[in-house]
Amino acid sequence: MANKQKGQSILEVVFAIGLISLVTGGVTLLMSATLQNRSKEMDRKKMVEMSELVMDSVVDEKINEAASFWDFNSGFWQEYRSTKTLPDNDYRFFSYSANISQDTRTGCSSSTWECANVVINIGDSRTGNSQTFNRFFSR
């Protein structure tokens, strides 16, 4: 009677381990890329939120203190031109600055300040990434 061996050969075991390693490595790479993209998206979202907060204060200045808003050398704009951070801990890695310039597109006078373009720059101190947000204002 012939002796029949039961079980897998070494070749089958090596192949199975290799296949499991490939699948596990692929899943790990996919998860890593997903988490990295999610982190970048969260940073982008924070930059947009911060720009909205800053732009809201600029709009408030235009509505409540129009003379200061349209005087491009006012204390309001002097303060905004310097790089600042928000006191909120959610934005601790981000800084911003804002600048205003005269806009002379069609319908805007080049001799008086009737139209302006406000540019807000948001920077991330961890990654060095930055975003710029623009808004057009008219009297």
C-alpha cells in the first residue's frame, strides 16, 4: 500500500504567503494614500474657513466703516497687510494677510477709488502650502 501524504507542499505555502503579502501591502498603500489625501483636504477646508472669517471682517469694515475701507492707507489696511494668525486653536498652523488694490476694469474710474480688489493670502506653516482668495468690491 502506497503512503499518501496529506497537506500542502512548501511551494504552495510560499505562494500563499506571497499572495497574502501582496494583498496586505496593497491595502496598506491604499489606506495610507487615502489618509494623506484626507489630511490635505482638511487643511484646504481650514484655509477656506479662515479666508471666509477674514473676508467677513473686511466686508463688515466696508459696511460699517466705509471711509476707512476706501482709504487704502488707513490703519485698517495697515494692520491687515501684516501677517497674522487667528487666536482660535483650530487655525494655529495657518497665517493670513490681506491687501487691497484699485481695480480699473470697465465701469470703474481710474481717477477715484470706486472699485477695489481684495486679496487674502492664507499660509500653512507645517507644509508651506498657501492659498489666495480674491473678492471684488465697488462703492
